[in-house]
Amino acid sequence: MRILFIHQNFPGQFKLLAAHLAQQPGFEVVGLGDSANLDGRPKSFNHAVLGYAARPRKKPLGHHYLASFETAIRRGQDVLRACQQIRAKGFVPDLIVGHPAWGELLFIKDVFPDARLIAYFEFLYRAVGADVGFDPEFPSTADDRYKLRIRNSTQLHALAECDAGISPTLWQRSTYSAREQLRIRVIHEGIDLDMVRPDPAAVFRLADERTLTRDDRVITFVSRQLEPYRGFHVFMRALPELQRALPDARFVIVGGDGVSYGARPAAPYTSHREKLLAEVGNRIDENRTHFVGRLPYGDYLRLMQISRLHIYLTYPFVLSWSMLETMACGAPVLGSATPPVQEVIRDGENGFLFDFFDRDQLVQRATEIMGRPAAQIEPIRQAARAEIESRFSFIRNSLPAYQQLIAELTGQV
């Protein structure tokens, strides 16, 4: 069977599935992504990973609502040209698995009309009931809400074209209409639990060469970008009180200074970290506050393995891998009581919850958890790991579900 995976940041959510299928006899797997995001990976058709050249974004010619959609159309055309070249060299897939959000699937059926198409439906933007309007500090306008209909256009096209859809969690699927949910299966991309696991001997090295282990009282916060969608502003404003309440704790903060979701802060600030440090920086202990940027995956896992408490916040939005991976490493998570988190964490059983906007509750709960003896925390750690093993294992959960879906669509296993 020939399978083509398409993701602008390949492999994206298809990392484990694409790698597994590529190793199976009878499968020929090709990955296609934006050349700028492939990090030096091979781009020749002689290799399994190919790149397409995405043209720079241009100023939209029409209504400002169309800016993101025009960019998606250009990307879709870039993928179209790359796939025409792939087809000319003899690769015609039986199955295509792709993420539609950026427009890559818009014209895919025009190149490969006979291929079965599985689209990854991560999140449908809504004017109410999810991320938009959730945080009163960042209010949305009517214009912002109207724009979402156009922003969803690439996914609506994919819903019309695909043979099946997948969403990683029940709540993320629930953002789609009831009619469309019937066509979308909940299949999480899965976690490699042989790699992501507890390790009592783990050591994390700071930039100044100091090392941290499980013997240190390390509290972690992780986000791809340090931004409000992941509650960075709530965490930073609570940090002075957290440090006063926990004078022997070290706080290791992972993430970049860009923006993945939402908007950048207003001038003169260039990042949310800069803005929050200007607000609270004179009240935090710099010697116990470690901003480590974005980490190589192995270093990040070692940090999760030594974490005594992981603080995770998110708007009602896409659930982060970091929360699930932290639980898989056996670290207790104190998470915001928002729908994506509540789908996984049961307060006091396999983790802990607090109100997203209640900084006092965050401080109180973190202090109480860190004050518990290890014997009281161990059942939480074990239950967190067990939750991931039972629901999010790539081998036990995700792979069989993928195989079942592929067999239904293609008649092959």
C-alpha cells in the first residue's frame, strides 16, 4: 500500500504512525511538508520525506477576512504542484492522511482522485464556547468572530472531500457540528510509552552547568510558545507568591518567545515574556527562575522525569502533548479546570485541577501538593501513568484504531 502523509510541519501529529508504517513490509510511505520546516531532512524524491516550497504570504487583494484563506489557497497550489511532480515520478498513493488547516488538502483530490483521504480535524474555531472570548483580558470583537467563518473554510472543504476524519480528543471533536461529528473518529496520535516513561535517575542540566534531579524540588511550566492561550500570564502573575510560599523550589519554564495562537503584545513589548517580566520581574527570585527556551526532545523528557509538580494551563482549545507526556513520565500535574484538561485529569485521583483565572487557588493548591509527603503523591503519579497507558498509548490504543480505519477505507491491512 502506498500512503502519502501531508503536514506543513511534517511529521506533525503523524510522527509515530508514519514511522511505524514505513517499517512494515508492503507499505511505501512518503511524507510531504513545507521545505522551510523540514530542518535539513532530505527533500529528494529518492527519500521518504519531500518538501514543497511555500511562497511568501502576500497582502490580500480583497476583503481583510480573506487574508488567511488567500494564504491557504497559495499553499494548496504549492502542494498541488509538488504532488503533480510526485505523480509524474510514479508515486500514486492509495491513501492520503493530512492536516487541512493550512490549505494543503484543498486541491489534493484533483491530483489523486482515486486515493482515499483521511483528514485530521484538530479544532474548529467557534465564536462562543471555546477559546474566543474565554479570557476577558483579551476580549474579542464582533469582527474577530465573523472572521472565524472564513478561517474555518479549509476545514469545511476537507469535510466535503475526505473519506473519513479523525480528532485527537472527544472535546476537540465536539467543536464540530453534530452532523460532522458522525464522520470523525476520536483517535489520538498516541505516545511512545517506551520512550516517555518515569526515570528516577534522570538528570537535567541547566545552561550554567548546574544539574537538577528528583532530589531537587523542581516545578515546571511548558508551552511551545510562552503565551496567554497556555496561561503563561496567569502563571507569571502567580510566580511571586508561589516563590514566597515555596522558598526551596526551583521553577523551570520551557518555551519560546513567539506566538503560536492569538496575538503578540502591544508595543513596546516584543513577546509576552518581556511584557510579564516588566510587570512582575522585580518580585521574582531570578536565582530560582530558569527560562530555558525550547529544548531538544530528550532534554525536555528528562526535565519532565525530575519534575515534582507540573503546572499546565490552557484555554478551551487543543490539548497539549506536554500535559500527557508529563503524566506518562509520572509527574503530578496541576492543570486548569478547562474542558480539554478535564477530559483527562480527575482532581485528586490522577492529577489536580484549579480555576484558570484564580491565581490564589493556583498558589494554594501548588503549596499544598508540594507539602505532601512522597508516599501521598506516589499514588497520583502511578495513576497519571496508568491513565496514559490505558488511553493514549500509540501501540495499544492509537495504532489498532488507525489500522481499523485504514482497513475499512482501503480493504487492506
